[in-house]
Amino acid sequence: MGQAFIPAPNEHLQALLQVNPDLLRFVQQKSPQTEATLEQHASVVETHKQDALFSYQGSQAFQPPSIRWAELDLVAHSEFRDGNVPAGYQAL
């Protein structure tokens, strides 16, 4: 309790994780790019959800990181996680 961890994705999230690479391949086929600049960003989103954990800012929050493909202005990956999980946690 209160430790940073990322739970295993449920069956719905597993299906979404399978769709996203296909979408990226499709976009690359329609608009070929020779470079892919990946930008990682995470925002602390305050919440009043009772089971939300506390972020480094001291409030109950979630901190979902997003990876953006800059040349296409496209979200390449996003992950919903608890507020006490830092954006760089298990980033690879």
C-alpha cells in the first residue's frame, strides 16, 4: 500500500495495446517519416477519487505519461497510473 507500482493491464487494456502499434504502422504507411522524435510528458491530474494515491505535490492525483510522435503530432503511447508513480518509473 502506498508503494509505486503499475498493475498488469486487464483484457481491455491489452486489446488497446495491440491496436496502437497497428495504428502507428498505418499512419507511417500513409505519411512516411524518416525521423520519429518521441517526447515524454506527464501531467499531475488532481482527483477527489477516494482510492487515489498522493502525488509528489501532496494531493490525491493521477499522473498519466504520454509519448508523443512530434513530427506527426500523434500520441504514440499513453498509460493511466496512480499519482505516486513517477512519470519515469519503468519508462523503458
